[in-house]
Amino acid sequence: MISTTTNSVEGKKIVEYKGIVFGEVVSGVDFIKDFTAGLSNIFGGRSKSYEGELIEARESAIKEMEHRALQLGANAVVGVDIDYEVLGQGGNMLMVTASGTAVVAE
């Protein structure tokens, strides 16, 4: 499955549009990740625990989007966009949404 942020697939012609597809992931951030991120905030540096959570959530959202495109008979997703939102009263939930247009490219 080809997924691209561009509106075309280089070297291929889009012959059919199957529709807009989404992949959503809502992930909770636990106490230990909050604690270690707080230490990074105090002492400086990158928060590896949050970065790992972001990477995992993004990859899962893209895989879900691609799976839904496959179910429609597509072999590519163009115009891919990734959005991030923080949810919950304490801001302890992360939502990642991947969206794009499922297409058949030859």
C-alpha cells in the first residue's frame, strides 16, 4: 500500500477514486510517562516516553487508514494528513487521526 501526502503517485496514473478514509487512535498517557516527561521538562532534553507514544499512535493510525483503503479495493492513499489532539480533563489522552483519499493507481 502506497501512502503519500502528495495528490498523486509518481509514475502511476490514478484510475479510480474510492473515497476518503480515516484511521483513528486514542491513547492514554500513564503516570510513569507523565513523571518522566516532567523530569525532562525540569532538567531539559527530549521526552522519549512521549515521543515513543506519538510514534506508536501515528503508525497505528496510518495502518488503520491503509487497512480501510484496502477494504475499499484501493492500492494507494493520496493527500494523507495526520492530526494530533489532546483529550481528557487532565490532557492525558492523545488522539491521532490519519486521513486521505483511497485510490486505485496503475
